[in-house]
Amino acid sequence: MSANSSLFAQLLQLLPQATFRKIVREEHGERCAKGFTCRMQLVAMLYLQLAQAKSLAEICDGLRLTCGKLSHLGIATAPAKSTLAYANEHRPAVIYQRLFAATLQQAEQWRPGKWTRQGVFFVTRLKDNAVYTVEEERPVPAQHPEIISDQLIRLSSAYAQARCPSRLRRIVVRDTTGEEVVLLTNQFSLAATTIAAIYRDRWAIEIFFRTIKQCLRIKTFVGTSANALAIQIWTALLALLLVAICRFRSTFGWHLSRLLALLRVNLFTYRDLLDWLTDPFHTPPLGPPEQLELAF
């Protein structure tokens, strides 16, 4: 990363640039573009998310007010409102869907531990008023005291028997707050600790959707066509992915919402991105270093 370009420009450098150009060619994204490239559209739509702009006018005006910093973003000028609206309506949204997939694949190197799930099964919480009989007690791992019990059960109420007559697995696990959580699953081969981790992953998905609704411009849209909506959704997910990559690479202990908030007011700050992620409140030296005079 380089302090000679803005944080926004360095965020864009995290994208697979060559792959993006290849996708644009394959999808004929710049057919009849008349100078408005897919790169310019991408910058504008990511700016919408990261700067929390509320309209096409705010996107275009916000980029126009960057005082000559657009060259660092790989574009020459800010788009006109009508040009951006037309591109969002007609340019294939699959371009940004494929770019998101490629960036996610590239980001695997920063993503913690991976789960391989085989077959179709469910993991959910058991209702407090569920009626069941215990058919077998399974041993719990001594090295994992958070697993309290692991049982094979059968739901015994007439309503449940009619809909799920097969045996199920009931696992009681203690969460990080000390509360007991009762899980129900039809998966019998995985360890109880793995089942508990899968449930945590499921909860993380719910947190993910809550996060994009709270932090990104996804409740209101700047276009009305289905294609424009799809482009805004995929670029919103792409913006979130870039911020998540930054959080994984940082040692600061960011909450995602806080990182998004501080990025919003520092998009055009000239600092090394990794340094800023590690110590965002450090004030860098102002101006170039003092030129030493040479004595002849």
C-alpha cells in the first residue's frame, strides 16, 4: 500500500484488476460506452456505499468535489448523473456479480477457518416446550467443557410425530456468556463441537444481513429498473467484502460498523491503508520532509 494515494484508491487496489477487465470484455460491458467505462461506474457505486450517498446527484457531486484526486482512483472525471443512471439501467449487472465472486475467492487467504458441509441437514434451536424422549446418551468430549450433553432423542408429541417421526440429536452447549443453548439437528456423524460451530455460523449469517441493512445503502435505491437494483446490491456486497478484508488484515480490533464509519470520513485521506487500519488515530507528519542544504 502507498501513502501517495487515498484510502479509497488503496481499497480499490484490493480488487482483482486483471480479472475485472477480463469480465468486462467477456460480458461486453463497455459496448457503446462513449467514454464511461465500467471502472468509472464501479468507483461511483462503491462511493455510494462507502460515503453513504443518498442519490445519484450526491454520488456525482461528491466525486466532483474531490479536488483532483480522481486520478488516483483510475478515472479522469466524475460522471454525469444521467450517464450513471443510463449505465446502471443498461450495463449487465452480472459484471459486478462475477467481480464479487472473484474478489471473494481472492479473499480466502484472509478468511479464518473453513467448514466443509456434506449432505443436507439442519441445525436449529430446540423450543423450550418441546416434548421428547431420550433414547441414547452419547459421550461428551472432556477437552470441551462447553459441551454439556449430547443425546439422541425422538419427539413424542402427536403433532411432532406426524411431521418428524425419525430420531434427532439434542446437544446442549454453553455459549460465551455462560448461557445454555439447546440445539437440535438431524446430523449424527459430526462432533458436537462442530455442530455448535455450525450453529454459530448460521447466526453469523443473520448478523451479516443485519449488518448490510444497517451499514450500507441497501434500503433505498438510486435506480428503478431491476438491473440498476441488482448493480447496487452487488456493489454493496463488494464494498462490505473490501471492508471485511481490511478488518481481517488489521490488528486494531475493529468492529465492522466502526470501521465503515471512520472510512466514510477518511476516504480521501492520504495515508498508507495498512498503517491507518493498525493505528487510525495517529497523525502523520504534514508536508514533505525538510530539504537539507548541501554545502559546496
